[in-house]
Amino acid sequence: MLNTCPCSGSSWEVCDAAQNVGYKLRIPQRKPWASIEDDVKSAVALAQSDGMLKGVPADSVDVGNKWISDIRQGLRLLQGVVSAAFTQYLHNVRD
């Protein structure tokens, strides 16, 4: 993912948050769902910022917009999955 993102500060922060999620999802037992959900929310908020295209050459802005749109869509999907998993986890803990 690092090679596909434009080189602006917010882009790297989105990459870092996504990598944190990936790392935490690889934990074999007792996944930290609350922390994962926070990382996803952070990535979604950062991906909505206008700074994502900072540093992208003018002739590549259309391609950058497409990639950012795909990233935002993927993050929204991930947010729904993580939210559902966290809700299920809370339901199982309370029972």
C-alpha cells in the first residue's frame, strides 16, 4: 500500500493506520477490537481530508482521485466489518 499512496503527510497517516489494523488482525486470539475500530475510524477521517492529493503532479490528479476514491470505499467497507465484529465480540463477552 505504501507504494500506491501519494506522498503527503495525511496519506502516510492513512497507510500507518491501515497497517496497524492489519497487524492487529493477525493477532491469533483476543483481537483488540476497540483499538482496531479506533484505527479504522482514524483512517477514514484522514482519508476524507483534502490533503491526500498534496504532492501529486497536476497531470496525475485524476488517477490520484480514483485511487483515493477506492481507498475511501475500502475503508468504509472495513469500518462496517470491524464494527460488526466488535459488536459481536461485545455481545459474546456479555453473555
